[in-house]
Amino acid sequence: MKQRPKVAKQRVIAGCIALVTLCAAFAPAPPTLTVVLDAGHGGKDPGNLGTGRYSTTEKDITLDVTLRIGQYIEENLPEVEVIYTRKDNSFPGLRDRVRIANEAQADLFISIHCDAFDNAGARGAGTYVMGMHKSEESLRVAMRENASMFSEEGYERNYDGFDPNDPDTYIALSLRQNVNLDASLTLGAAIQSQFRERVGRKDRGVKQAGFYVISYTTMPSALVELGFLTNPDEEDFLRSESGKAYMASAVYRAFRDTYLAARKEDTPVPAPPEEDVKIEKTPQRVEPKHDVWFGVQICTVGEPLKPDSPELRGRTDAKAYIRHGMHKYILGHHPTPEAAHEAKVALRADGFDGAFVVAFDGEDQIPMSQARGMTNPQTP
Ligand SMILES: [Zn+2]
């Protein structure tokens, strides 16, 4: 007799499970991938003004093209969630754009911009990924786009230490974690291929530069310069319905063909190059008291990790530090970069694919170049 209620209870549970399963079968599948689309500028920040023949500016074209890219994705790839940093003429700061992407733990960040130059003959479309600029031109573009922050209230406070007009800022940026560089480069190459092959644009290539928005996002990121609004032909093209549709379609196709395909096959994000990002300029400082040491950074995340988080792979000895609002986890405490390098190689073999060496002076993370100068003062 005592068994009957139990049997009945089991039946109810079984019925509930069946119902839940049935509901799940008919409910739309949850998004498998999240992309953040970032229309450059907006509101009081017009972006570049183009030739001056029109009242519309860069911010109008970036918004229009960005909304079209999102529309193509939403219509054709229902499994992808699209998040916009703006969908109207509002002005999210550069930090807000980064925060939106990092908090959403997005899989991909694409920022849309238009270029400008003194010479009206300059033309072509280019894509940038995070890194140290290798040319004056890349530095020029990054400085111009980063200058958006001057339109923000209290930018000195919000961008502590980030001066878009100071080349040294980009040296510090170049040392940032970049496990996503290869994935970013792959996407960039696909976008440029689409621009060149399908839209017939002049291909300005994929380059690295220290743009704020793609430097502080923690996922594969690219910043697209659709063309030069200071070039009358390109401005007219980018203002036209067909021009905007072609350019948006090109970015959409590149996204669909590369990143989503890789994701569906569950291909891991490629490991970054063995070499750390090259530093073009070495600031040398001679200062009396320092406690320079080297650690191996194993991950960067927006929120603090629990000790059993998979990112830490059981390494409860990882120490966290916070920089630019991101939590970075470090293993080891080595006196020389060489010792840290050896530890890094071992950690990579252990599965920390993106591990790289970072330098500290006491509690502060400092550029590797600066640390080398401090640990080995004889080095010229
Ligand atoms: Zn721009």
C-alpha cells in the first residue's frame, strides 16, 4: 500500500519530463553564437564629415550598413544572436561598446567605420585587427577613430592612461592578450576578399592597429573601414542604396562563410603566433627601486572566475589582477623573461593555448620592453 503514492509520484515526474521534452522540441533553439555589431560614432560624434557635399556624415553610413548586416544575419541565420551597440543616432562611448560585447560574452565583434584622408584621391576598403601598427597609416587611422573618446564626458577619467594621441599608448596596447588574433585575421581576410571579389573595391588589406574598441574586447574582433568619404566617388557609392547593400552583404557573407562554419565544425580558435607581438619602440627608463618579475597570463575574462572554472584547468594557484576592468589570471613568479618563457611553453603544452608572458613591477603590469630594460640595464 505504501508503494502506490510513490508510483503515482514517479508517473507525475515522468509526465513532467515528457512535457518538458516536448516543449523543448518545439521551442526555438537557443542562439549558438552571439555577434556584436558596432556602428561607429553616433549622436554628437559625427565621425568624419566626408567631402562636405552632404549633410550626412560617417555616423549615418555606419549605422545604415550595420543595421543591414544585422538584418541579413537575423533573416538568414536564426541561430545567431545579434547585439547592436546602437540602433539609432545615439552615442555610446568606446568603453560602453566594449562593455556591451564583453558582458554579452559575444563570440565576435565587428565595428563599422568609414575612412577619411586629406587627399581626395585616397580610396579603398580595409579591415583592422588588434595589434601594434606596422605603418604610419595604420597609426593615423587608429588615432582618428579613437579620438571619438574626446566627445565623451569625463574621458580623462574613463580612459585612464589611454591617450589616443600618444604613440606610447599603443606600445602598451600591443602587449595585451591576443588569443583571438588568428581568428580575427581570418575574418578580416574574408571580409577583404568579399570587398575585392564581389564588390570590386580597392583592397587595402588586413592590418593591425591599436583601435580602442577592438583592443579591449575579449573575443575575435575586426574594425572595418568601408571606404573614404573624402573621395567623392566612394562617398557617393557608400551613400547609395546599392553601395550600402553590397558592402553589408559582403560583411555578412564573410561572417557566415568563415566564422560560423568554423563554429559549426567546432573548430577551436587557432593558437596565436608563437612570437609575442613585436614592439617597435622601446621606452627605456632608469629608475632606482623596482621589483620586476614575470608571470604567464593564461586568460582574460570580464568577471572573476571561480577556482573550479574550466578556464583555470584546475590551477588554483592562478592569481588575478584587474586591468581596464578585465580580470586577468597569472601563473608563476619568475625573475627573468627567459624563465617565464619556459613556463609559458610548458603551459601551452598543458592546454593553455593562449598563454603569454607579462611583466610586473610590484603589483603593476608593465610593458615587456620596459621590464627588460629594468632587469638588464646593460642592454642598449
Ligand atoms: Zn570612424
